Amino acid sequence: MALDPEDLFEVDSDVPDLSGAVLLHHFSGFMDAGAAGAVLVAHLLEVHEHRVIARFDIDDLIDYRARRPTMTYATDRWEDYDAPELVVHLLHDAVGTPFLLMTGPEPDRRWEAVAEAVRALVERWGLRLAISFHGIPMGVPHTRKLSVISHATRPELITESSPFSRVQVPGNLSALLELRLGQAGHDAMGFAAYVPHYLAQGTYPAAALGLLQALTKSTGLVVQAAALNEAAQRTDAEIARQVAESSEVAQVVEALERQYDAFTEASENLLVAEDEPLPTADEIGAEFERFLAEQQRDH
């Protein structure tokens, strides 16, 4: 007999009325170029008071041997255990509007059950929208405007179109959650920030800032961004310094700039003759992939 999905979590006894609130969710373990999603999670928890109102039974969801939690040994004893948590935080924005943030490691097991459990919480609390967010590596230069694309269960929710038409990618819980909520008649969407592939392994606050701007535009939430702005400015200055000190890196960035500008101009029909077809989204994506592959072979 199938277990009740609500057996997967415990809810605080003192939860206020959340009708019409937004649920943000980000799980560690899947793609997050530039740590864009992780940085945004940390920022939200840093600038807003928060408390846990729902906690998932993590013991039933993760493989400890695949990603062993950290333990601290002090001289002659075990002092601490960094227990993983999958929880839902209650926060309030700058004007007092409540919203939720679900964070923790992406479960190794029972994705469908977790999706059903989240759906149960959405319906229990009367939430109006669920949103995921993360960074993806792309062949774009850091010197151009950062792009954030969106996908959603309804076309009306889309804010920025994607250059991809139809692709198959490794599954992840956030994507499955969006799919299942949409199939159940609930609004759900996600944002992905383009992170220059040469910065994907580090921390790129500009991408987190782009995600935050997209989130606030779609939800109406008011979130202070000063700390993220400062972090982005510091990181951008450091990137500029490193590029200036390396002719090899500068050449890569300049090549990306030329290719990016060519695609942008073509899409705006500035350099294309009237009878010449514009490149499709698939062709643009293929060119970016080709360039990235060439860079990987060269290095």
C-alpha cells in the first residue's frame, strides 16, 4: 500500500494564513553554475528573518554514502554532526508580505513522493505560485547584459523566452516539481541565469542578482539587493583585473563578445538582408556549443 505523501514531512503547529503566498525552491546537488541559486538562497536568509515551518524526513530521502555529511572531531571525541535538512522557511519581504523558501539537498530517492508532498503543502496553504531558480553555463561573455530565461506551466507566466526549442536534459527534482504541479492545475515556473562558462565553477553574484530581479518582477516581492549588488561589483572588478592580466583569457572573452554581438545583431535583423532568414534558436545554441567545445579542446 502506498504511503501518504504527507507522512514525508512535519508541519509547525503555528503557521499563519499563507493564502496567495509564493513558494521559492532550490535544491543543492543539481546544476547551479556560478552558485547563482545558492548565493540567492543565502542572501534571502541573510536579509530576512525566517523560521522553519515544515521539515521533511531526510533519512528516507538521501543516500548518506553518496554524499557524506561533515562531522567534527575534537581531540578525543566527536563534537558535531552537520545533519542535512530539507525544510520550508517562512520569510517576510521588506513590506511584510509572507513567502516561503524550500531548501536543502536534492533527494536521492522518492522524487514523485516529494513532488506529491509539496503539492499537498501548496494546497494546504493555498499558495499561488512555485518558483525554482539556478544558474546554467553558457558560451556568453561577462561583459554583456546577463540573461535570465524562464519556463512555466502557463505561457502567461513566461517573462523571458528561452533560445532552446526542444532538448532532453538530465532530470532534477525542481523540474519534476514544476511539471507535476502544472499537471495538477497549479502555477509553477523556473528561472535560469546564464553564467559565462569560464566562471561557472566559481561564485558569480551577478547571476544571483539577475535571478533576484526576475523573481521580484514576477512575484511583486520586495527584497533588498544592496548586499548582492556590492558582491557583484567586487566580483566583476576582480574578473576585469584577471582578464586584463591574461592575454589568453582576454582573447577568449573577445571571441565570445564578437559571437554574442553577431547573434544579437542578427536577431534584431540589423545585419541580415531582408530575404535572408534569421538564425533559429537551435542554430544559435549549436554555435554556442560548438564554440565551447573548441575552447575545451584548445585547453
